[in-house]
Amino acid sequence: MIKCVECSANACEGDINRTPQFCPRRHARDGLDRAQQIRTTDQQVLKVAEVAESVAKDGYRRWPRVMELMEFAKRMGFRRLGVAFCAGLKEETRALCRILESQGFEVVSVACTVEGGCNPVGQAMVLNQAGTELNIVVGLCMGHDILFSKFSEAPLTTLVVKDRVTGHNTVAPLVCGYWRKALMKSDVGS
Ligand code: SF4
């Protein structure tokens, strides 16, 4: 099984002989060769990668994610943005949309409740029909986010991951000792 997470070799590039037995460089050669071909020839991939790198560099430790999102969209040349949001996060989404509009974006927002409770496929279709260039996910439920991503024609990015227990801070249970202990099925690996 491939397990980068257990690696301390620090050999993601260069000499393959320094990699551990579970390294994907040893076991996923076809996939990595295909990736190399795509990321060096596909113009859209090249553009996204270039813009992502410039945003990460310019905003490093200074810009919150929402700022990174806006800079990314601007540098990509996106003008019309879609926001697929959970109705339970309407206030936060309204703040987001007003910020986006103040920065010159056209914003199409659609609630999960469109034509009936929890309709992520409907959200995707509405944004597809509106011709959005980038879709932003705000707090869609676990699973509904998968359906939205399956049917969204525009590339999408998630700004808020819903977590009703932690104030949408999904990493908290991974770093908090109490939660880590509670979530572990046994002491193995702890
Ligand atoms: S790619 Fe290979 S060397 Fe890099 S972290 Fe994964 S296992 Fe380690």
C-alpha cells in the first residue's frame, strides 16, 4: 500500500533508490508519467498552476483564504462566479457575496434548498446555466458536496467545509487530543 504519510525519506524528487518501498514513485509509474505529460502540456493546467503559485507566493501568511480566492479568480481572468451554499450559512454567504461584488465580480448564488431540501445537483445545474467560470462551495453537507462537484461544469473551490460541531474548523478534531482519542478505534497508531 502506498503510504506517503509514513515517509521520512524526503526523496519525492531525484534518486528513486532513496525512496521507501511504499513510495508511489515505485508503484504508480504509469499514473505519474501521465501526470507529468499533462502538467507540462495542458494549457489550462499550466495556467492554473502558475496562478496558484503566484497567489501562494504573494499572499503567504498575509492573505486569508477568501483573499486568496479573489486574487486567484482575478488573475485567472474570471468575472462571473457561482456560490453554492448551505441555507444554514446564509448570513456568512451574504457577506461573501457582497465582498465579491465589491471587488467587481458578478456573483450568482444558489441555496441548497432550491426546489426542495438539499438539491446539490440542482445547484450545479443553475450555475451551469448561468455560465459561471468558477464555483465556490460554502458549507455543503458531506456527500452533497460530492454531488455538486460531480455536476458542476465550472471548476470549483471550497471556501467553507461544513462541520456543525467545530464551527466549520474541520482540522480541530485531528489536532485536539480529546477528539483524536475519541475517534480512534483502538490505541494502535496513537
Ligand atoms: S513520494 Fe515517496 S519519497 Fe515522497 S513522501 Fe511519498 S513515499 Fe516519501
